[in-house]
Amino acid sequence: MSGPVVGAIAKLSYRELTLRLNPGDSILFYTDGVTEAMNTKQEFYGEESLVVSLETLQNLDSEHTIKSVIDSVHRHVLDAPQSDDIEMLCIRFLGNNPIHSR
């Protein structure tokens, strides 16, 4: 799912989406700087590379998922200068069970 930059244009409407998450499911939010990261041949990292990377990371926690994606992007760009910001937020759903305190 993609859309306009959040907060960039006043009074812009956004689509709502409801997802049913199962315990262990994750959602990754990222800026276009991830998929538009270019190597020295001016080739984008791209959504396909991101999906391939994420498919191998299904059992990692959020922190390691982000670190692994960043590593994958860095392997793609190598020595090319960074041309855009790269921001990610990964949220992992642990389930609906309340945490019991002692």
C-alpha cells in the first residue's frame, strides 16, 4: 500500500485499511528512500528487492528486521552516496493475551 506523504499537504484525505493480524505478524512502514536507494549504476533497490528481503526475515523481531533490511539496502548501494532519507518502523503483533503481573 502506498500513498501521499503524511502531513505534507493540509486537509488531504487518506484511505483507511483494516487488517486482521495474527500473533507474530509484522507491519513495516518505510519511506521511499528505502525502495529508491540507488547504486552506482543508478538502479533502484526497489519494492521487489524489499519483498525478497522481508520473505527471508519472517521470524525476526522488529529490531532485527529493520537491521537486516538496512544491510540489504547497503549491499545494493555499495559506495553510492545516499540520495534520500531512509526511515523504517516495524511493528510486530504479539497477540491479544493480557500480560499478567505478579
